[in-house]
Amino acid sequence: MQYRHLGRSGLMVSEISYGNWITHGSQVEEEQATACVHAALDLGITTFDTADVYAGTRAESVLGRALNGQRREGLEIFTKVYWPTGSGANDRGLSRKHVQESINGSLSRLQTDYVDLYQAHRYDYSTPLEETMQAFADIVHAGKALYIGVSEWRASEIRAAADLARELKIQLVSNQPQYSMLWRVIEAEVVPTSEELGVGQIVWSPIAQGVLTGKYLPGQSAPEGSRATDEKSGANFIRRFLRDDVLARVQQLKPIAEKAGLSMAQLAVAWVLQNPNVSSAIVGATRPEQLQDNVKAAGVKLDAELLKAIDEILDPIVERDPAKTESPAARP
Ligand SMILES: NC(=O)c1ccc[n+]([C@@H]2O[C@H](COP(=O)([O-])OP(=O)(O)OC[C@H]3O[C@@H](n4cnc5c(N)ncnc54)[C@H](OP(=O)(O)O)[C@@H]3O)[C@@H](O)[C@H]2O)c1
């Protein structure tokens, strides 16, 4: 494993992080989830990403139990707040009330006194940014979180938050956007602004939820047990990539991966890590073998000719529109 600084902070994160969206507390039984966490640790992954909302708060509890007994100093634990965790009007968003209540719930489920990074899961247009940032500052000053991050915020929103963070003497160090060979919407605006501000990207779905492994074939049904067959939640999210034109072009990447001596998953993860503003790629996994495959992308250098060949194949289906970075107009 290789390690990078999280943005312009002193915190080191593993180039590959393990995230538990869709899997822990939902798609995968607890024994399997624990086996994945232990495999991640054995492979040198030290950074774990979760959120209060995942599996209706169960994902944090599963992760907390799986990490129980590990040396806390050897881990970076990241969680998030914004999406609903209950039915009440205040069980969501980035109000001072919900931020305070949510961090306390997360810490208890994760069985830790602090998280290394606390992230705003989306921008909340119905709470003044000043209120949210003050609530984050109070959490940092109480020692419940060390650093602050955001997720899927636009460049202008990251800039406004960074200004307030400076005033409040807390460190806004990261943004967590979707980023993969297929989804490059951060490149035009979010990345240049983040570079200027010292904010690093911790990118999600670098394998496009499994699509970039090439295991979904055009015109055929999805492999047994894959996310596309997870009717509880996964199928709903991966659907956007399951189009025959996308799947056919992904198949064309196979000879490129083979020539580079990489698996398709390794090629996908290595691709996002070529961007120097990316601090870590958060992969998901339903089985330890997937992590064993994916971690080999750490430290891989892809040459310009290979990157050009990828672009030539994927160009017609790559999403680049910066307007696709968005948060709900109203609280969910
Ligand atoms: N901030 C946000 O809004 C946000 C949104 C989404 C995700 N995230 C974060 O990003 C993390 C990763 O997202 P993701 O799970 O979509 O990432 P991903 O790494 O693109 O996809 C992971 C899924 O792909 C399949 N897979 C992975 N490696 C494989 C391999 N080597 N061979 C075959 N299949 C493989 C597995 O699903 P199957 O085995 O079921 O096919 C696995 O669960 C999440 O856990 C979460 O922490 C954040």
C-alpha cells in the first residue's frame, strides 16, 4: 500500500480506502463484512469510509464492531452527515441540531471517541453555511472530529466553506465526489479550485460500482450476487451505468488492461489515482478477494499512451458536465 496526504493537511490516508455503502448492514452478511474489513487491514488499508445514513445507520455499527480491538492510531475513520437518519424534520440536513446529534450517534455506533474526518454528505440549501461550519467547528474543538470534509459540493461552495473554515480555525481538507473513467465531472471546476485551496479528493465509485471490472456484459443478465442483482438497494444505484453502449465500450478496455498487466478493476482504480488532486480512491467490496485484486492498483503509473487509448474508447460515453455536481434543492 502507498499513502498520500489528505489535501494539504498532515494526515496520511491509504491510496485505497474501503467504504461500506450498500454492502455492510444490507447486501452482505456481517461475517462477510467483517472478513472484508480484516482483509483490508491485512492489505495495508488504514482508511475506512462510512456514513450515518448507510443501511439506515447499521453500516456504522457493523464497521465499529469489525474494527473493535484495532489500534485506533493505525486507523483513519471517516463518516458523514446530511441524508435522513430518521423520520423527523430534524433528522436530516446540516442544521446545528442535526450535526450535533448525528456525530454523537456515529461515534457511539463506531465505538470511538473521535472520527478523523467528518463530512457534509451534500450541501444543505436550507441551512446557512455559517451555521453548519460553526457546528463543525464546535465538534472539532470538542475533539469529536479532527478534520472536516464535504461531498459532492460545487467549486463555489467549497470555496465559501474554506473561507469560513479559515476564520473558525478548523481544517477543511477534503471533498468526496464520484470520479471514475466514466464520470469526470470534477475535472473542469472542482479539481482546480480544490488544488488552489489545498483540498484533496477522496473519490467514490472508482470502479463505477463494479461496471469497470467488465463483469457486466451487454445484452446479458447481471452475474449472480452482483450489485445489479441486489434489489434491496444496489440495483437502483448501478442502473445508470447498465446501458449496452457503456458496457460494450468497457469490454474494449480489456486488451488495454491485459497489455498493462492489470486486472480491469486495478486499471479503473489506478486511473483515478493518476490525478494528483486525488488523495484516495474509496473502493467497495463484497468479498475479500475483490480487495486483494483492487489494492494492487496502489502505486501503479499509467503512461500517456495508455491513457490516450482509454480516452479514445470511452470518449462518447464519458460524463464531463460540471453541472452534474449537485445537491438536492430541498432537504430530502
Ligand atoms: N459521498 C457519497 O455520496 C458516496 C456515494 C457512493 C459511495 N460513496 C463511498 O464510496 C465507497 C465506494 O463506492 P462503491 O461501492 O460504489 O465503489 P466501487 O469500488 O466502484 O464498487 C464497488 C463494488 O464493485 C464490485 N467490485 C469491486 N471490486 C471488484 C472486483 N475486483 N471484481 C469484481 N467486482 C468488484 C463489488 O460489488 P458486487 O460484488 O456486489 O458486484 C463492490 O461492492 C462507498 O462504500 C462509500 O464509502 C460515497
